[in-house]
Amino acid sequence: MFFDSVAFAMAPPAGGGGEAGGLGAILGGPLPMLVLMFAIFYFLLIRPQQKKQKAHKTMLEALRKGDKVWTNGGILGTIVDIDGDNLTIEIASGVNVVIKRGFVADKDGGKAAADKK
């Protein structure tokens, strides 16, 4: 017959009745690759982002009157009043804007004063 050689090629190996399983089957599967990909994503993307969020939250909690801050909109101002989550910042002489605390992007550590000189 024509299919005898094909059937013989597809037959399980003699004496074993299939794959032995064990460590070779585990390491050769897709599971180790998925674990490796997750580890790479965790250490290159997730962990640094969590550290950055924690630092930003700490900075927001430490805001005080007189601090110079940058808003998410790119406005530099000085905090003149704090009422819970609302911050009143002075962006020019006599021009005050009320923003939510979460919209502060960064504290200005004296950089703006040095730029004006």
C-alpha cells in the first residue's frame, strides 16, 4: 500500500508508548517563555513605573505654601493657599488659579529663580 511508510513514520517509538515527560517536556514548552516575558516586563516596565508613581505621590503630599510648582498644563506658579485637595497658585502678580493637587506635575527646586537672573 501507499500509506504504510507514512503510518510507520507516525507511530509512537517502540518501547515507550509516547514522550517520557519530565524536565525536558516542561522546559521545552511555552510556559518558561511566558514566565521570562513577564519577568522582563516587570523589571523593565512595571517596577520603574510603580517607583515613579510612589515618588510623585510623596511629592504631592509634601506640598506646602510657598513651593514653586509646575502644573500638568505647563504653568509655573507659587502655592499661596492649600484647602484640602485644592491648591491656589499665583501664576503672576495678583493672578491666582485654583487647581486640584493631582494636577501638579513637579516641584520647581529653585530652577525658575535661577533662570530669571
